[in-house]
Amino acid sequence: MAAASGAGEVVLLEKRGRVQWILINRPDRRNAFNEAVAAGIADGLREAQTDSEMRAVVLTGVGDKAFCAGGDMQPAADGSPFEANPAHPENPVIELFKEFERCNLPTIARVNGHALAGGLGLVCACDLAVAAESATLGVPESSIGLFPMMILPYMLRTMPRRKLFEWCITGVRWSAAEALAVDLLNYTAPDTELDAKLDWLLGRIVDKSPTAIRLGKLGLHAVQDMTIPQAFEYTQLMLPNMAKTRDAKEGFAAFVEKRSPEWTGE
């Protein structure tokens, strides 16, 4: 296990087979994030994409109490996102979210404990999420005179607007089951079975065409901001272009020959 470059040991990176794990390593602060944590996660996302063997990224917190409790609110906390200059064009949290947008691998939040405020934003930033049944999720900012501004774009993509607004203005924590009911999570599992459920999900991803997933994720991001006519124009060009990739040709051949495909990621 290695520390993320430039982030000390507040973020740990580990390659487990074809999956890049990114672990927020501040259990004494409930894995609250600061500038170093944001930089470390971004480094992990970039590193994963430079390894042609990687097929997915898992983001989680160290320990069993918290996935991420949001921005570090301790007095004089080093690199707290609350202390960032609002006029600065490179806010570390926003830069991290931009890195999630650029990541061409599926990202999965392993919600091993509480995911609050910006921690919930990290859950929403990931493509998929699996949570322990004991986890709670929420945006308590209204209780301290704030509103979850920086994570609103991701929350709006992931949650129904009415439920999102209720979460934001009440500041109430919600159970994993309640988060699952509004599609914030893909799956929940008993705490002792969280990793088994995660492995099951990863097993359904890592044997698929990395090219198809990469281009498909690009397409999803593009289409969600288009009108229906624009989306049709885009997708009718994407499909035949995808059919020309080496992975698609291999997939067709493997289907005809009734064998397992050997993906090259090209």
C-alpha cells in the first residue's frame, strides 16, 4: 500500500488486481477531507487511468465508522475547504470533482460508514455506490448556517429534486435504506457482507470491454446535458464509431466463435 503522491499518508492507494483502491486515511477525524485529501484522491484517479490493466476505481474510508464526514471543521484545520479563497480559480474541492468528470474508469463508492456533507458529495461524484446498512448519509450544513453548494451539481444528477431539497433544508441524516430508495445508492449490504457485495459488483464490471465502458461513460456525460434532438445526433454517430474499435471487433468474433473475448482496451 502506498501513499498518494504529495498527500502524505492522508490518502492511501492500493492496486487490488484490476481495481485501483483509494482510501481516505484520517479515521481520527472521521475521514474528513481537506486540501491534501482532495489532492490525494485526484492523484489516485489520475494514476488509475495511466495503468492499462485497471478496470475500475473504488473510493472508501479507513476504518468502519466513516466513509467521509465532509470538510474538516476542527479549529485551525489544515487545508480546510471552508478556508478556501472563493475568488481563487482552482478551489481544491472543485478541482477534485473535475477530476471525477475526466476519469474514464467506473468509480465506485464503498460507503463503509457515515457519508456527510462533502462526503455525500464524493458518493454522488462516483458512478456507483454500495453502502453498509449501518451507514448514514446527509447534508447537515443548514444546522451550521451553510448550504451544500459545491456538491449540488452532483446531487441534482443523482437524487430527485424534491427529496434533495428536503435533505438540504432539514439537515437530517438518512439511513442507507432511505438513500437506496431515492437511487442515491446502487446496493446496500449488512456491514459484514459489504466487501462481498462490492466484489460481486466489481466481478460484473472487470470482465467487460474497457473500451465500451470508457466510451459509454463519455457518452453518458455528453448526452445528459443535451436536448433530445442533440442527443440523437450524437448517439447515432457514436455507435458506428464504437463498432470500429478493436474491442468491438473482438467482441463480435468471440460471440460468433462462442468463446470468451480477450479485451485489449483499444
